[in-house]
Amino acid sequence: MTRKPRIPPSPLPQRRGVDPVRVKLPADGAWETVRDHLVARLKAGPGVIDGMLRDGRIVGADGVPVTADAPYVPGAFVWFHRDLPDEVPVPYAIDVVYRDEHIVVADKPHFLATTPRGSHVTETALARLRTELDLPTLGAAHRLDRLTAGLILFTVRPAERGAYQTLFGERRVRKEYEAVAAYDPAAELPRTVRSHIVKERGVIAAYEVPGAEPNSESEIQLAEHNGELARYRLTPHTGRTHQLRLHMSTLGLPILGDPIYPVVRGPVPPDDFRRPLQLLSRVLEFTDPVTGAEHRFVSARGLGAWTAYDTWQGPDARQ
């Protein structure tokens, strides 16, 4: 059996909890210099790569800056830090529910992305926790939408990350969510919703394909109601993108504050913290694959539309 080549450790430290970019030079490369390959591959714009090389911002495995005329070496690695984008700070703390030598369970606020992606880089749960806990090896075992609040599992040791990610991939984590939506006395609940969900890259909304083999399943229960509002208990048995939001909308019970379902109103601007999506990852329950411990974690967060609807709705409500 052919062994994978060993990837050298990064010679650059994290910056504000964000890893440097690692680039492997293809084994079949025909470029004369590292510079030529990076210009062709990264398409960073005229003069950007040359400027980074001139400033010593691109380094090899030994940490020594790569020069503009450094020869191309197939299979070699180089590292560099991207310029961090200007981000609107998310004005809410991320709370640590549990921490040991293997895992960290955090209670994420609304509007904070889980991991660096796109325009959300340092204002993410992962980057913040790496910095606040001084745990540069911290990694996410799964993800929550930026607009969804609640519990997320992180791993401390990279060698163990796969074991925890497998829990989610094999559906061995019991997840329970809460949502606030309109109360419909005619809704037949509890019920299990199954459908075939498709989420295309670059398209903001997922959609269901009628008649196709179901690839998603959610259990929907009414927890309590008060006038025109209700609190729902949602148990996903699969993990499709936007699954709970789409299934609630399909039932005619779109979650309050949802900017996508049932009608796409565009992404929430990064500086708009009004009326957070009323969806909360309340419970995570699983058997630890490393220690064998039985874990059950419960979020301490609440949903504002349920506890103080007028405050959550505000004077310029969109829903």
C-alpha cells in the first residue's frame, strides 16, 4: 500500500486564530519558478504575488521566504497569510459549555459563522475560540449556519478529529433544536417530514425535489403555544443544509426571522443584528468515541421572539 507523503508542519503561526494558506506544488508541474505557478494558480491580480514575494510573505517548509526566482520543485509546499478582510464585529460572546483534553463544546450566538469562509474569517466561532482559549489546534467537528445559534462540538487534537466527525457522518449524535414560528392549530403535529433536498453551490436557497428518493428527515413537534406564536421542538435525523428551515417552511410554518424561506430576501448584511433567526441548537447528545463517556449538553440560550416578541420584532419588522 502506498503511503501518503507526509505534510510538513506549518512554519507560520496562526494569525488571529486563522491558519496560513498551504499550497502544494503539483508533481507534474512544468513551471520554471514557484512564482510562475502561484501567479497562474491563484489569479490574485497583477503584481500581487510579486509584492508578496518581495515582502517575504511566502515561505517554504523551512520558514525561509521564497524568492521571485526560486526554482519550481514538484511536490514542495509553500505557505502564506492572506490579507484578512475588514469584518463587522459580532457583538455577542461565544460561551464554553464544556472543555476537556479532547473536546470543547461551545454555545454560539446568532450571526457568528462557525468556521472561516468567504467574508467571515476572524469573526467566526473557530477563530475566536482558538484565540480566547489559546488552542491553535482546535477544529470544528461539524457546522451550524451563521444565523443559527446554539451548541457546536470542537476537537482539541487533530489526530482525533476524524473520530468525532464520523459521529456526525454516521448519525450517532442526537441533536435537538428549538424554533419559534406562527401557531397553526390545524397543523398535524407531531409528524416526521421526509423529502429530497438539493442545495446547489452559489445558490442561496435549497429546494425539494417532489417524488425523488428522500435524503432528509426531520421530526417536528409542538412544544407549546401562546396566542399566535408557538415554540417547536425539531429533531433532525439527517444533516442537509437548511434542512430544518426548509421543512418548517414546507409545513407552512416558516421560522421567524428567516430571510430565505419561504421567500428569498437576500443574505442578511453583516452589520444587521436585528431579528435573529429563531432557530437554536438546544441539545447535543453522544457517546464520546475516544473516552467512552456519555455526553449530553444543553444550550443556555433563549429565543428572543418567544421571551420578548415586541423587543425582537422592533419597530421596523419585516416579518
